[in-house]
Amino acid sequence: MSLLIGDIYDASLDETLWPRAFDRIWISLANARRRSFRNMRLPRNPNVYFMLGHEQDYVDTYLERYARMNPLFPTLMFSEVEQTQTIPDVMPQHEFCQTRFTKEWCIPQGICDAAISIVDKSASGATAFITMRRMREGFVDDEMRRRFSLIVPHVRRACSSAR
């Protein structure tokens, strides 16, 4: 864990080190394959800092179309900073599964759940640290949530010191 935390803070000083830091984070989170770190600016023009583990076509369509319709964002804006949540914490799973966002963007990639935490927020938007889970990896469990919660404060401090 100490090496991982060191990698996170090193990345705050040199942004080219973020992919390595994220790789170590995902190993720590029991090999969650989907990974992203994004700035959620509502309602338009999201800034994506890192969106790793997605094919470029999905990144492009997310930015062009799906970021504006992501049903999780409005509720996440009211979340406490550093609070770890999963999709069912934000909205009922069956409702999430019925959205156009899920049907057109998540399901084709096999995404079924995510661990999410707001690491910064202002009146105009929020920055979220998110790891998405594929169906073959299963839903976020208690152990993954615990590990994610341990990492979030360090990601938050690293992001705030990188500004």
C-alpha cells in the first residue's frame, strides 16, 4: 500500500505517471479492468483527465453524446466528497439498466457496476474517481469498496496538489 500511495503522489508531480499509478490501483482493487478518472462538468463539455481501459470509440462517443445523459451524474453532484458509492447506491439498479446510457454505452462494453467517489466539487461541477466493473468481474463487493475507500483520500490530495 505504501508503494501505491507513493505512486499516486508522484503522479501529482508528473502527470505522465498517472497510468502507472492507476495500474497499481487496479491491481490493489482485485484487478478491476475498467478504469477511469474523469471530471464531470455538468451539463455540457465534460473534461476527461484519464479514461483508461476503454476502446477509443467508446471514449469518443462518451464525450460526444453519453456524458450528457449519464443518469448517475445529477445525484453524484450531491454526494459528499470522498464518499464511496456504487451504482445501486446512486440509483436503483433496475432503473439504471433501463436507461439509454446503459443500453448503448455500458452494456456493449460489459460494464455492470462501478465504485465512485467525488474527489473535488464546486458550484459548476465535480471531479470523480471511478472504476468500472465488467460483468465477468462481478459487482463491487465489500472488500473492493473498502480498498477503494482507502485509496480515495490519496487520489483526492494528489489531484488538489497537482493544480
